[in-house]
Amino acid sequence: MPQPVQYRGMALIVPDNDSEWKEFYEHARAHRLVVRKCNACGLMRYPPTHACPWCMDLGWTWQEVSGRGTIYSYEIVAHAIQPGFKALTPYAVVLIELDEQRGKPTADEALRVIANLVQPDFTPEPEANVAIGKRVRVVFQDLADHMALPQFTLSEEPAPGRLWRLPG
Amino acid sequence: MNTLRDKYCIVGVGETEYSRSSRRTTRAMAVEAIRKAILDAGLKAADVDGMLDYQGGDSTLANSVASDLGIRFNFYMDVMGGGSSTEALVGLAMGAIEAGMCNTVAIYRSMNGYSEFRIGGTGARAAQPVRGLDLAQVPYGMRSAGQNFAPTFMRHMYEYGTTSEQVAHVRVAHSKHASQNPKALLKERVTVQDVLNSRWIVKPLHLLDCCLETDNATCIIVTSTERARNLKHRPAYIMGVAGRVSKPRLDFHWAHGPISRVAGYYAKDIVFPQAGITPEDVDVTGSYDAFTFTTMLQLEEYGFCKKGEGGAYVSSGIIELGGKRPNNTSGSHLCEGYTHGMSMVIENVRQLRGTVDDYCPRATDGVHTYDYSPGHCRQVKDVEITMNLGWAMPATGSALIMRR
Ligand SMILES: [Zn+2]
């Protein structure tokens, strides 16, 4: 990727030798959410890393996942630090637990991803609609010819378990 | 267990003014803090032959400050790190002395944390390009410490029913302690309602759930018990130390839950057996208060109450002066000023000596009134054992147990 991608006042830098992120973002630009899958034990991991944290094997392949998941935790930023986010407050940052590989290889492990919870135009989902337990699906915010940012939006599916949001 | 219990001590402590406008370099502040600690110990520059410091590209390295003070090294290292580094470096200092590399180590932290490099991620830090692992969070408007920790706090509330009111008591307690501290930036006592009425920063954190960015330098001096015998103050004996202990998947700890668990879950099994004590034996705690929640989460994880009952523990009065086990009696990061943890170790050393620098006229001689009404005493009676719980982030922490 030749030049930094400007996004909300930030310079996102993914050089050609970025052996973690370059292909991840190219897949995202083709609107595929991918994670790395270990060639030896078959477990998937995110973010992109170079050895399997469970078996230390160096072999991996990109694996597309469904992009469906559940809000595992969240925060609502009222006071933005980055200048480009000030106009968006209050905005939600969500920790998404993907459907694939939940509770594996141990009960507390899962494929979890940080993103914003957004509406179709990528503006923040109103705070009243943000809750732990809600179902979400991935959407892709195109930033450049070679880069898109995975984001999440509320899905139509009913929540399978308890819904919870910060009181007040 | 292999333990160095009671073989090493903290013998000197020093700090500069807590301010939001130091108008000088981190080098100047470090020199002042180290000099004070050397004099406090009753040592001379030539007696200090080791130095450790921690920083995040925001401070002055040991070679400059040592030269200023006329110190020649047998050992020194500059370490990258913030919170939870103090306790870890105490352990490294012990190891360097034990290995015969040096005799006495000064550990310092110097930061213009408000006027120069704000830890909140504003100013110079907010303008940095985003690359590498930062891409997993920063493009989503998640950059500051509060933004990085808030999903941990939120999940704790979801899992255990912890409330904003409960954790607000941490601020209430620490503001009470700061009202007895002439050094504190914020000496005004606050109520639970004051915390809840303060504006939101990043939910579930209100403004008053967050600490104070500060300009300050701090220093402690570690040496062997043998060397400590002839020095000025009663030494603070090191019973146990753990640091920097981490959770699995440190690069992205969200992947390995429960995310409401913090690093103390692992550190406690190192530090308590070393010291040969249990939480019940601890008289004063120093649980790192970058936020009200960090104090609560660590007290709970180290076993001062059951997991999930941290909200009840911190709102019970136990952690206040006059309570059974006061926490951060200086008012600490929430009210005294933010130092990346060393000030909490300094406070506990003074508690063990009985010479906390409060408003009692003869405090430095160890004469206290134990009057905990505003503007008086913050010395705890008959402190035998203190414990520091250092926090870097949910997935990294340190611990230090000292006795008198
Ligand atoms: Zn594997």
C-alpha cells in the first residue's frame, strides 16, 4: 500500500511489508472478514499473528468467517480523544464475539473483534440501541482502493440470551 | 518456594511537587527526586551504584540524571513501561544486588504527564500515525487508557451487577485521604453523588472515576537488609514481589476471557506464598487507581474479597481511613496526582515508618493525632504489613508486599 490512508484525521499506515495486516485489509476491501487458521491444529485467531498461540505452528491460511456475532461488551465514548471523532460523540465501541469457535479451545476463549456499532451510513448507532447480548453482523467501510475497515451493525436476529445495558 | 523475603528493603523515598505545570524538564525533576531519596536514606551519591527507570518515550534516561548527581554505575537499565513497573523494578533491583552486580539501586519515574505528554492520548500522542497492532483498536476511536479499559469494566458490571454507585466510593475514599495530604492536587472531599453527577468520559467512566494527569518525579532506593541496618529510617522490608505478570494473549487480551478477570489472578499465586501471608494479614493496600474500577478489580482479584464482590468491598468503608484496611492513603492517582504508581509505594513506605507527611505538626517525627477529620492526620495506627497492587492494563499487573 503506497501511501497512508487518511481516515477521521488519522494516518493509517499499512506498508507493503506489513505481514500482519496488508492482506487482511485487502480481503476486507473485497468485503470478506478473514482470520488466520492454523494449518496444524485448525484453530482460528485474531488479530493476525505469526504463530499459533495454542500449538506454536507457523503455518496458517486466511479463513473467511461469517461476520455474525454477539456484543460481548461495549463502551460509549462521550469525550473523544482523537479530533476526528469529536463530531461523532457519543459513539459506541463494541467488543464482538464471533459465532465461529465460541468457547474454544477453552470455555473463556473466543474470536473477538473490536469495532464501532454503526448504522448503514457508518454513523454511530444511537446509544439506546447498544446492549450486551445483541446480535450483529459485519459491514465494510471502504476507505481506499486497497483498504476497508470492518464495522458491525445490528442484525434482525433475536438475541439468544440476556440483554444488558448500563442503567441510566 | 525460593524466596528472598526480608533480605531487601526500601530505605529511601523522594518526590517532587505534584503539579500541572512543572515548567522544567523531566531531567530536572528526576534529579530532585533522586537526590531527596538519597538524602532521605542517609546515603551519599557514591553509595548508589545502580539505577533503574521506566518511561514511554516521555522522560530522561539514567545516564543524564546520574551524571548530574555524580553517580557512577555498576548497573543501570532504562525500561519501557508505565503503571505496574515500580513493583517489577523493585524485584529486578533485588535480583541485580543478589547477583552481585551492585549494592544499592535508585528507581525513578519522571514525567511531565500534563504539560508535555498527556497519558490520556491527547496532544502529541493523538497525532501519531496508526500502524501494527494499533490497527485493531485505534481506528475505532479507542486510544486512551479509559477507552482501552472500559469494556472490561462494563463486562464486570454485566457479570456481577457492580454499580457506578459502588465504585464511586473509591473516589470518595481517596478524596478523603487527599484532604489530609498537603501535596495533593485535589484536596476537596467528594460524595458519591458528585462522582455520579460528573460528566461522562467514556461510559461507564465519569470524569471523577478518572485520575489526574500530572507533572511529577518519584524515586525509591532499594538495598540489602544488611546495608539498611545503619541507615536513617526504619527500613521497609520486602516480603514478596511479583511483576509484570500477564494474562494470556497479551497482544489482544479480549481473546482470552473472562475479560472481567485481571492480571492479579496470576500474580497473587506468586506474591502471597513468597511473603507467607494472606490478604487478611495486610493492614494497608495500595491498589492502583488509574480509575476507580482498577482499584476495585485488583482488590477483588487478589482476594481481599470474593471475585465479583469488589463493588460491595470498596463501598463498605473498609478502604477508607478509619476503616479496617485503608487503600491509597495519600489520595493517590485520583486525587494526589498521577505518577505511574511509584507514589503509592512511597506512601506505604511512610506508613510503615509511621511518618506519613500529613498535617500533623510533628508528622515527620512519627507523632500523629489519628484525627481523620479534614485537614489533619492520615497515618494509620500500627501498620505492620502493606501491599501494593500495580496496574498497567487489565492483562498486566504487579504486586509488592512490605512489612515494618
Ligand atoms: Zn495450532
